[in-house]
Amino acid sequence: MPSRISLSRLFVPLSCLFLLSGTVFAQRASGSEFGPVVSAYLGYLSNEQEVVDDRASRREITALYYRRNSNRIRALRQMAIRLARQSGNDYVPELEAVTLDEMGTLFENPPKATAFRADEIIANKFRFLAAVHSAEVFYIFARLDPYEQAELMQRQKRDPVALSAGAGTGAASGQGVGQTTTTRPRRAAPK
């Protein structure tokens, strides 16, 4: 009888260990290369695509609206993945993707898109990231967080000539050559 009791004492912990290791293995096998924040953002974009697909299936939206929004979601996904891979951080800024004819939704006086440079600050609110070709050309902007906006405003008060004068008017206004932006560091996700 003592051997059955000792065997059952050994069996229960081993079975729990086996079940837990299977769960961990399944999470790693199905898990993405990104942390929880980036994964959540990509999941949000997938949900948005499902909503657009559903509305199209019920004929609530036009084919043009469906294509544009599907392409916009694809462009945002590409940019989020690119940012996460480049930085190695589990962080996605608030992204905006607009076509050339939609620039007025972000800017009072839409700037010329052909003059945009990567990491250029526009209208003290957005940082231009890139133009992404997803059937259409989408201009991707990251909205500046309040800390970046406050720092930019302080820098403009100190040295208004160094930053372009059109920064508040919606005109394209980038950094001077050799100027670096200072942003607060992002916390990397544990691996």
C-alpha cells in the first residue's frame, strides 16, 4: 500500500507539470514575435478588417469605400510591424494613414505631400513616418504625444528661427539638417 500512495504522490505533480509545460509550449508556438502592446494593436486592426468585411457583405458600404479602408488597414499594419521590428520596443504610436485627397482631415491647410521627409514634424502635431503603397499611396503619420509636443513648443520659444516658421500653419516644417529629436525612451518588452 505504501507504494501506491507514493506513486500517486508522484503522479499528480508530474501530470500538473506536463499540462503546464504543454500550455507554455502552445503559447510560444502560437505567439507572435511582438509583445502584448503591438500584438493588441495588430489584433485591433484585424478586428477593424472584420468589421469592414461584415459591412461589405451586408452591402452597407460601397466597393470603393471597402477597398480604401482595407488598403488603409493593410498600410497601418505594415507600418506598425516595421516600427516594432526597427525599434525592438513593444510600442506603437497613435498612427494616422491618409491619402493625398484626405490630407484636409488632419491639417487645416494641407501641406504638399511631395515635400515630406521621414521623421519630419508637421503642424506641431504629427511626425511623418513614410508613404506606404498599398494599392494606393497612404501617408502615415504618428501623432506626437503630449511630452513631445511640450518639448517642441519649448524649443520653438527658445530658438524660433531654427524651427521653420510654418510649423503652426499646417505647412510642412521639418527639422534642420543635423538636428536630432529627443523623445522619451520606450520600454522594451521582456522576452
